[in-house]
Amino acid sequence: MACITNNNGSSSRTMNFDVFVSFRGEDTRNNFTDHLFAALRRKGVVAFRDNQNINKGQLLEPELMQAIKRSRLFIVVFSKNYASSSWCLKELTMIFDWVKETGQSVLPIFYDVTPSEVRKQSGEFQKAFAEYEESFRDDLEMVKKLREAMKAIANRCGWDVLNKLQHEEIEKVVEEVINLLGHNQILNFGDDLVDMHSRVKQLEELVDPDANEVVRVIGISGMGGIGKTTLATALFDKISHQYDACCFIDDVSKIYGEFGPVVAQKQLLCQALNQGNVEINNLYQGTLLIRTRLCHLKVLIVLDNVDQDEQLEKLALHPKYLGVGSRILIISRDSHILRNYGVNEVYNVQLLNANKALQLFCRKTFKSDDILNDYEELTYDVLKYVDGLPLAIKVLGSFLFGRDVYEWRSALARLKEYPNKDIMEVLRISFDGLKEMEKEIFLDIACFFCDRHQQQSKGTIKRFLDYRGFFPDIGMKVLIEKSLITCDKWGVKMHDLLKELGRSIVREKSPNEPRKWSGLWDIKDLQNVMIKNEEAKDLEAIFINKKYYEEHLETTMTVNAISKMKHLKLLILGNVNFLGSLNYLSNELRYLSWHRYPFICLPSNFHPDNLVELILCHSNLKQLWKGTKHLPNLIYLNLSHSKNLIEVPDLTGVPRLRRLILQGCINIRRIQPSIGILRKLVSLNLENCKNLIEMPDLTGVPRLRRLTLKGCINITRIHPSIGILRELFSLNLKNCKNLFHNLNIIFGLKSLKALNLSGCSKLLNNRLLKKSREAEHLENVDKNTSVIQLSTSSVYVILMLPLYFLSSHKHGDSLDLLLPYLSRFPCLRYLDLSFCNLLQIPDGIGTLQSLETLNLGGNKFVRLPTTIKELSNLQRLNLQHCKQLKYLPELPTTKKNKSSAYYGGLYIFNCPNLSEMEHCYHMVFSWMIQIFKVTESMFVKVLPTMHANCKGT
């Protein structure tokens, strides 16, 4: 629909037309056709007419053909003297030939003649053709062609306006013209609109322009440069002909900022009413005019780049003051503005997928749909960098056009250090609109938490931001609304170019002096700071925690500079080697994670009152600190795999500690008694503390929920204080091979959901029946605290006897005593008794109604009790390495429950004595199908080599 003219040549040579109108001037000019041209012009339709568009003195026939070829559809106005004009017939023939070749539309209008006269060429038409046949008797074929062209066009569907109100008929003609143009409107937008057809269709469905009985408001949202305006423009051009009035305000934010709301109101009315100027003196007057002048019109209004609620409020454009069928489209990067205004729907513009991004890039860079030879790898490098953002694809594609491979490589290397300014300026608009706290959150996420190789969960990022004092719940919500981050079940995502924006903002004040930045995230910058060893008073966060930095383990840095970082609040160091002495750590630290911490203790002057998490895994620590250290806010302490650690520090000054991880601290022999007063402790992990010889007293830790002693091979007894941990839901004693005392203590743990006794074969002996001193202690605790409401003898009967009979050859009638008591474990979902040398499984196992996973592998029983079928929640049964197993019972009918696992199955690897294999196969697969149906779309783990496994081969 371009209307660009060139003063050095004819306008028709350089101009495209929507409509070419062929008419007999002396019949219709100054009346019908003038009104038609005016109506088309009001609707923005560019029409060709020979007396305006062809300059005098030029060769008319070539000029005429060019105009026809540059037009999108044609109107022929038949009047009484039309055929008497050889020029009109020449136009008609050219139109007929071009329409026949291209399939374009042509609309006949019968002005003061009937369609029958034209089609049959009677009346004045008959006289005109008789004269042509007389004049061109030597070229009757030409006359025949003229007749065919007229008949063919007259036979098309058109308008008979004879004796009808012209203005009504002209409105019908214009409506049909716009409709025909609108169907293919976006075809003419050029190469920039890759994937535009599907997007326009989706948006049009939300707009629903055919619903004329309602007014709808649609929001269009998405990050900067994603194509919101382009999409709205395409839809506007396609459907605007259906409305009485249209308005597209390009940049609402700019108009408000530079000229104020009155000018915005004026622009709205001028466009909608198609008036050159509307006098508005104040907001009240503008509001009144908008409400009174638009209330009876079906209008289409697009407001682009709205970035404040106030802009919509002062514009005073409310749906209830618009005519029925009206539509408002509001474009904003901030979805909260759209919802606050009350839009009916929000269309979130998505990034281009890989194929569409490649298509757009190739069109911009190679001027084709294919990648040129030698550029394929570089092309995908660029596409990885732009990640589907149309603006970046177009900017970089245009920049790289015509450049050789070496120039491409150089440009890509430069982009990593200096992002493209044109792209960054567009993206920065969203950042500049944030409040200071939200800017800090954006910068932290961009610098620390949006790494392709190590995506962080939303909860983790919130935790870190909370430690920084940034109020992440509201702050992250604002970033989501402004399309700066997205959140899904995998974590928080930020577009790579927004990440580059954030990092460039941090660097911009002192590009070559990272010690002056607020944060460090690249190990090269950390090396720079360490080498210079100067004060870094602005540095608040260091986040070097990337597995792909393992090559830097060979690089050793001096640590002294860290002592000069007085205001560090967040310190995360992973896979970095340090030398030197650490004399000081910032007392403002709230989070400290130092993988391979190289020193034997923390600095003595380290008193971080606000420290929340302390993580020193795989450290060289021997003693964390001497004496008592007051850390009132510490809730998480992880010293796992610190193999030189010989003792746990005094924790008296850490009253809020919730999680203590000492996994793999193989030289710890005893746990400091102060752990027994940590009333807020919920998790204690002592896995593989191989030299630990006794458990701590947990009497003062009533909230403990998870206790792991897995692999503590030198522990022989369970401390009786475990029996009062009524909130304990997970107890892992796997491979505590020398544990043989006091398992009865756990039998009052009604909240227990997971119990792992795998490999604890010494637990199962006759001594369990004896009433020990620990049991007497438990009875006293019961009397004093009322935590456990069962007597000691009852506790023994409940679960001591079952385990005795599981291991004993003498079970007799005592199995009957077991049955009433297994139901005392209503919450147990996971039970692992593998490799415990069990000879029999009691029938009472069927009372564990909540059980979902049962591992009995590696035991010596021959059959399972028939009560297994009563475990209606069972999803996973492991019988691997049960070499004496001969028979499988009927398996349970599985019911759907909220905690259905993502995997399930029956595991019978290395069960060589199983009989009736065909029956086993049928039973196994029937049960697996049940599980599959129950878990629906969840994954079901099926052993593919069951036949060989069952045979033990």
C-alpha cells in the first residue's frame, strides 16, 4: 500500500496501488466516480485514476500497463458511453489479460446501464462495436477480443446501481474492496514477518472482530524486540476496514512523557474522526469529547507502548463509552498494567522457534531461505546467541549481510564482550522502568542465576534474593509481569540478551576494573581482582559456582584480596584453588558457600550475625571454630566430605539451626552434645561417618523430621531419645552393619513414612526380646512427657516381635500376635528390608495400607504372604536377588492416590528358582498395566530383560 513518489519520473512507475478504476470520464466523472474515489481515500485505499496518475505527454500505453501490474484489484464502471471510448476498451482488455494471468479480483459496476446490456452488448454497446467492426474490418480478431473481454468481466458478480441510492452502493463497494484487500494484507509486509500468519490468526481469534454485540479489550504483551507492534500493525491493517473509525497511537509513553495526556487525547480523536485538528484545552474537555464522539461509532483503537497505569487512566478511554463491536488493543511489556485495566484477554507474544528464527535470519543475511556454504556453524552460533528474538535476528542479520567468514567470527567474538548497542537500547527500556529494588533483583538474576549450564529453581533464587534483602516475592512478580523473566517447573529463565544487558549494566561504570563492580560471576574477573589485591568496597556478591570451570582447578590464586572485601553479602566459590592466608571474612555475609575451602578453620574474627547458610563441602577443615560462636540467624550448616574434620563445633550459639549435614566426615568419632539443644533442627545427616561410634542424645530436638545414619558402620546402638521424635518421618539406617541394639525404640514413631533397614542383619536376633535399660529409659520418658502413649511392654510387642519372627526359625503362634500391631504405622510409604537375611515375611505386612515402595531384595524367604495383595497403594515391589523365592502371590489391585510415583514396577532380577514362569510373566505385566493406567501420563519403569533376569543368566 506504499505511496512513495519519485519527482524524476512518473508516479505510477514508482507507486503501488490498491485499486485500479476504469471508467468513462464524461459519463461518471464529477459524480459517481468522484464519490467512489473519495470513499476509498477515506478508508486509506490508494486508487489509480488516469487523469491524476499519468503525466501529460508521456507514452500512455506502457504507463497504463505498469499501473495495472502494480494494482491489487480492479473496478470497471460500465456506463452508456464506455464502449465508445477506445481508451476504455484498451484498459478493459489489459485488465482482462492481467486478471486471467494472475487470478486477481475484478469488480464490475453497472452505472446507468443494466448488466444485460453489457453482457449482450446491446443498445449503445451494440452501436459502438458496429463502428469498431467497420473501422477495423482488417483486424476483426482484435474486435472479437474486445467483445470477449467485456463479456467476461460483465459476467462477474458486481453492482447494478441504476436507480439506486449511490452513497449506499458506494459504501457496499468500498466494504468489499477493503475485505478483498484485507484477506491478503500481511502478504505485502516483506520478509520481516516470518510466522506472522499463524500469529495474526491467533490474535484475531482473541479480538473476535465478528462479535458485533460486545466491546472487547485485548492486551498484547512480551519482552522488548519480540514483535508486539509488528503483530498489532498486521492485524490492524487486516481488520480495520470493518470499523467506522480507526486509531493507532504509535508510542503512548513518549507522547505522555514529552507532550502530556491532552495531546494523546487529541491524537486519538483526530485519527478516529479523520479530522486534521481537534481543539482540546484540558483533560476534562478531552474526556467529554471522547465519550460523546465515539459512543456511537464502532472503533478500532491500538495503543502502543503503554508503560504506566496513569497513561490509560488519563486517556479516559473506557469500553462502556464506545459503540458496540468496538475493539481496543493495548500493547505493553507489563502484563500487570493490562490486567489492572481489565482486558478481556492477554496475548503473550512468543519467541520464534528454531526453524522460524533460521528462516528470518537467512532472509536478512543471505537474502534467501538457505544458509550459504561455509556459514552453517557460524549461523547456528548467531541463532544460539539471539535465541529467537526477532529484533536481534534482524539487527545482526542485516549487519552480517555480505561479510566473509572471518568477519563473522570477529563480530561474534566482539558481541560477547560488547553487546550490540541497538539491541541493548530497546531492551533497556524495560530495565529503566523498574524501581531500584527491582533493578537489583534483575541484575542479580542476570549475573548469577540464569546460566544455561546450571539453571536454578524459583525457590532457590528467592532464597538468595531474600538473603540479599531484596523482597523477592513481589520483586520477581514484577519482573515476570514486565516480561523480563519467566518461571516454569524447571526454574527461572531469562533471555540471554537480557542477561547480557544486566551484566553490561554492572560493568558500565568501570568496564576494566571488576573490583569496582557490585558483583563478580566470571572466574577471569575474579582472577583480576585477586591479582591486583586492592580494596573492593563496592563488591557485594561473588558467584563462581560452575562445574565447567574445572579446568581452572590447575590455576591457583592468592586469597588475600578476599580479606579486603568488607561488604560482601554473598560468597559462592566452587572449583577454585587458593593460596595465602585468610585473615578476614566480611561480617556482612548472609550466605557463604566455599567448595574445597583450603584452611583448617574459619578466621577467628569472623562474626557474621546475619549469616543464614554456611556450606564448606570437601573442605580442609579440622575444626570449624574454637569455643562458642554466636550465629543467631544460621539455619543451614553443611560440612559434608570434610575428611579432616575431627569434631563438630559447639553449636550452643546457633539456636535457629534447622539442617546439619556431616555426610562423609569420616574422622568424626562423636557428636558434640550441644546438638541436643537445637530445638529447631529438622534434618540431621550423618551418612558415611564411618568412625562415628555413638549417636548423639536427641532429647532436646523434638522437631527432627529426617535422620540419616546410612553407612555408619561402627554404631552399635540407637540412642533411646529417638523414640520421642514424634515428627520423624524418615529414618535411614542402611548398612549400619554392626547395629544390633534397641530397634524397639522406633516402634512408637507414628509419623514415620520412610524406613530403611537394608543390610542391618545383626538387628534380627533373639536379644531384641529382652527388656533393656534403654527400654526402661523410654518408659520413663513416656511417663514424664506423654509423647508416646504406649507402655514399654506394648512397644516391644508391637514391632520387636515381628522382626524376631522375621529372622527366627521358630515362629509358631507368635505370628498371630504380630497382626494387630503393624497397623500402628499408618503413614509408612517406603520400607526397605533388603539384605537382612529374612526367612519369612509375616502376613501382617498387609496392614501397611499406605505402603508405596517395598524392597525385600536379597533375602532368603521362599514365598510371600498372600496378604501382599491388600497393599492397595503399592507401586514398586523389589524382589531382586531373592534366590530362594519360588512363588509369587496375587499382586494388589492398585488404586490412584495423590502421591502416585513417577515410576513403578516389579523387580525380579536374579530370582533363579521362580516356578511357573509363564504365569509370572502374565501376573507381572498385568500389574504393570494397572500401574500404568493409575499413573496415567506418568512414567512406568519396566525391566526390559525380565526373562533372562528371572533365570539368573
